[in-house]
Amino acid sequence: MRILTDKSRAFYNLANIQINVDKYKLLTNDSSKCGQTVNLVINANAPAINITTTSKNDGERILRVYVNAFNKSSPTYKKMKSTVNHFAFLLRHKHITHNHIIYIINKILIPILEYRSQFQIFSFKECETLMAPIKKIFKNSLHIPTSTHDNLIYDKLFPSINNYSFHQLYCGHHPIVLEIPDINKQVIKSLRKKRIMFMDQICSIDGSFLLPYKDIKNSLIINGKEKYLTGTRRSFVTTRYPKTSDWLTLSRTPLYKILTTTRLLNQEEYASRNQWIVFWNASTSIAVYGKTLHQINRPGANSITQIQHYLPLTLMDNQLDLTPWKRLAILQPCRSCNRHTYNVDNPLLYTFYMSTSSLITFKTTPANKIPIHIPDKKKYWRYPSQPFLTLQTLAYNYYLTLTRSFKHPSHFDNPVDTSQPDFLLNYKDLNYNFIPNTPYFICNIFAGNDNVIQSLINLSIEFVNRSNFSFYTDGSLHTEGPLKSCLGFGWLEVGSPPHTFTFKGSMIFQPSSTRAEIFSILTCLITVLYNSTVNIYTDSQNFISTYNNINNPCFSHRKLLKINNHHT
């Protein structure tokens, strides 16, 4: 302290700055000294300063963060509650919409609370009590009763605000010291030496189990280098009061270093061997497993992968009492479901296609290395090396990472050549479906016969100089059993006589007569420019009725969700 004060005084004297000693604050963790006046003499040349030490339950502000010498959260919580009440008082009589309130809460209030609580973790009950005035104002802006359950205002399907309790847990770390009973000085010293400070350093990604010791060693990264622990295995330790350098040198293992994604190859088609994948299906809220068969990398299009579908096997009776970590994970080939697409090479093999960038890989264990006896074991069973709970959590976290516009480092540079012909790039400003490496690119919307897709691109180029169109569309369904179903679609454009343009195509999966009509209209709309006038003549009464219902302003959102194919 003497060295620091001497340096500060030398700077103040150099800059001719007067010091207000009445604003000096002194914190101590000795309870017998709290609230007393201390005569502080820093050196012989400086005058004595009378300072009153901060009380045990108070905190002092340092860079707008309240610090308590006894590590109590009450000073911070009181200041945060005062801030929330101040925001609620200002918003109570403002004539603003719910969208304004959402912006103020998510972009202004919660970041302030997050900054002030960066050294504390509050319980769910404390967070709910803290945000109660703001939640009441937000519910009033939506004209819903204040007794409405909070899950409704946190649901992203509706106008919603961020859940502060979830937000602090997602953005921060849970100190391991909170989980160690009767912590002493020796344990704290060992904690600091081993560089383990948070629970997520020693727990599995799902947070349910402790990691094996070798995985803990491999996961620690200090100053960009891998750090291996030394010493005994009996103590996992951290410090309650780490030095600033300890905080700066530690880093949490990023998500993309915990999981392994599917590698993009510099080949148009690649047949993989013994590669197993999992991804999160948001529509059904489950993890989907499979084995990759082919990876297709077309110029200018996103990479897609053909996957053989596998399903988790139902638990056996002798594993019902085991924890998810101890249960044996078994996969079996799927025999039939609505996800499958027709496989021309092997119709009896149930496959589907998925974007390569959304897949993460995992390893399987050979059947001869399974430690437990499995009655009635089948040859086609496969055994993941990780439990299903961990794989589901990895898939869900990676899905959240992708939806938040995070790009995996391995996908920054696509090795596949994405150059496009000059004549196609010349029209990208007229039709967004000509822009490569976007979800709207025609080659990314459709996968299949290259000649059919190229004919659709050629028709789009023919229409770039027109703004009025008239289409006659039709679709049909031909069914001969589950493996020979085929639906066809086509249209005729007669908007510029005597010239006429035609297009036709077919699909061999997901048979439906309504789907055939929808695809015929979809291919029409893709070929025309934005802000064009399009007249569509169709004989599909189902499509006409659904279109009228969707555009009816009196049609409720609840009824809209009950319409079949309303999102197609």
C-alpha cells in the first residue's frame, strides 16, 4: 500500500492535483475493526489521515462495482434493486409500446445489472424479486393480467424479455468454492495452484456428472497452452479471492473445442466411412442420430450430407435404475419415419439429407469392448462412446450457437470452389436467389438433378427484364406402395405472348398432393424478381383456401397454427 500511495502522490504532485482525503475508503475483513476510525500514517513525509472503515454489511464502489470485504452480496443487491425501481418509475408513465420496453430491458437494464453483479451469483428467487417491477410494467404494456405466468413473457414465440436468472447463469461461471463445505486455507492454496476455479471445469457439458481426471487435465487452457494438473486427485480447488493475474490467465474451453464438427472436404462428392453424427431438431426438440453416407459439395451451394437414420434403443430392464451416465447407449437403424427421403441406390436404407455445418460427430465403441452382458444382442446395433444425455446437450448447445450467428472456425473458409459464372453474378442485384453462399441461393433451396435445377436458373435469367407474369400451375401424385411414391409438378408462363415458358420436376419423397401443388407455386415465385406482379392460376382448392385464411386480418394466430401445411 505504501508503494502504491507514493506513486499516486508523485503523479498528483506532478500534475498539481489536490487530493480530497475525505473520500478515502478503507475496507477490512477483520470484523473487530469495522466501523471504527483509523489513524492512517502511510509514511513519515505524509500527514496522518483519519479514515472510518466500512461496516460489515456495507460495500464500496470501485469502477461502479460494489465490493464487500466479507464477500456479501447484499450491497450489490440493494444497488441493483434501486436501479430496477428507478427504471420502473421512469417507464410507468411513458406512452411507449411494448417493443420500446423490450429494447430498454434487454439492451440497457440487463447489461447494467450484469456488469454490477459480475462478482456475485443470485438465486432464482432473488432474481424474480429483483425484476418484479419491470415484469409488471411489461405485462401492462401487453394488456395481460399481472397474474400471468412469467414463462409467457420469456417465451421467444411471443414478444418477450430476457430472463435475468437464466441470463446470469448462461453468461457467467459458477464458482466451485460455493460447492465445497468447510473450505480452509490449505484448500484455497491448493485451489490457486491447480488453476481450477469454476464448476464447469470439472463437470460434464450437461452439468450432471464429474468428468474423469484425464478429461479435466486436457480441458484446462492457460495463456493459450494446455495446462496439466500435478499432485493428487483428491482435491478440486479454487480460490475465493483470486488475484487479477489469475483471472486474466484462466480461460474457459470454448464450445467448438469440446465437440467435433463434420469436416468439409475439397471434393464434390465424398463417401465417408464409420462417421457418426448427431444434431438438434428444433421442431421436435430431440436429438437426431445417424451415420453419414455421402457428403455433397456443389459450387456456390452449402454442403449437404446424406445420413442413415438411427434411433436410440429403449432402455433394458436391468438399466432402469442406473443413472444416465451409467446406462449403455445403443443405436439401432430406423425402419420408418416421416423424416426419410427415398434412397435410389438402396431403397431399403432409410436416409435423409442435412446441412453439413449443423452436424457434430461422435465416436462409437466396438461391440467386443462393451463391459456388460447384453442379452439378445443384434449385429446392427451401435454403441456410442458417450451417454445420450451428453450427446443431446452437445447437440442443443451447438444448435444455440448456430442460431446466435456464431460461425465455427472450421467453416470460416470453405475449401470448395464457390466461384460463379459472370453472367449469373451480373443478376444478383435483381434476384436474391442468384447470390451464392446464402440460404436463398437456388442451389441451396433444392437438391437433386442438376439439369432440372439449371433449367430453373435459366428461366430465372429469362425473367430478369420483366415485372408482370401469369402462371398456370399443377401438381399430381402417383402412389404404388411406400417405396414407389412420386409426385410431379410443373407450370406454364404465358405473360408475354407469343412466348411461353414451361418447367417441370418431380420428387420421390414425402408424397402429398398438396405438397406437389405447393412446389409448383414455389418454383414460380423463385424465378421472378422482387416487387413483381404475379398472377397464378391453380386448381388446388386447399391452397386457395389456406392462402385466403393466412391473409385474412381477422384470422387468429391460434387458428393459423392449426392449419395443415400453413408453414410450407
